[in-house]
Amino acid sequence: MKEGELIKQTLKGLKNILDSHGTFPLLQPGGFVLEDPYFNFNDPATEGDIAHLESVFKVKFPNDYKVFLRLHNGMEIIDGIEVLSTSDVIKYNEVQDLPEECILIGYHFDGRYVIDTKRYRNGLDYMFYLDSIDSFEEAEDLGSNFEIWFDRLLSSNGVKYWEINRDVKGYYENI
């Protein structure tokens, strides 16, 4: 599959479910059901918006992330997860203390999603997650690109899938 196609497919599937059922009830660990989660899709970013974003940070953003921006210039999902618009990426990065070429692109309740554009040049695993008070050195390497992260996040119903303990006994600690 070509880079950028998975994000299109994932968003199309999500919209089909919302259009067909009017909602997207989410089953959380332990059987908790989050009914009527919030999904707000922003209008597409223009090529000018994307070019401006890259010029502000003097970087090339990943292709799959740019495909997402061309479809939706940010979105809010599942009551507390947000992918920022191009203007909000610029605004909120003014107060971040991140390494050069690492750009905040979204929030997960009190945590932050960051793209390491330097790492993008070397491969597909450039997404990181940081708790609100963590420095980048403490970031969780998500081992994925934007579209795989997004697909996994939706597939896990918004649960921080990278934190789930795979140990049978330890799983109960996540509930």
C-alpha cells in the first residue's frame, strides 16, 4: 500500500460507520462503553496552508500527514484526542520545548503527539507520545508513521494502545 492510502481508507471507514449508524460507540478495557464519542472533522487544508506550515518550521512533513491535512485540517475525536490544524500547530509549538525538527501535532487528553521530521527522512517510524510534563528524552517511541498510529488509535477505540500491558496478570492493571 502506498504511503498516504491507509489514512484515506481509515477516515473513509470511520465516516461510513458514522453515516450509517449516527454514532460510534466505543468499547474500552473492562467493558466500559463510551457512547456517542465526539468526532469533529475540520475542512481540508490548502496547499498554501501546508507550504506555510513547512516554511515556518523549515522542515518537510511526512507525506501521510500531509494527505491527512488535505482531507481534514485537524480533527477532534473520541472526547479528548485532537489532531491540530496547521494554524494551531504553529501556535502551540511556540510554547513547546522540543528538539529541533520535532513538531507537536496533537493532544491525547493531557499528553502530546509529536512528529520527528528528522527521523522521517530515515524511515517510517517518527511518531512519539509525551505526557504533558515529560521532556522529549522521556517520550514514548510509537514505532509508527502518522497513518499507522491513527489507524491503531481508532482500532483500539482511543486507548493508548502502546501502554497496554501484554502480560496476562499485568493486563488487569490497565483496567
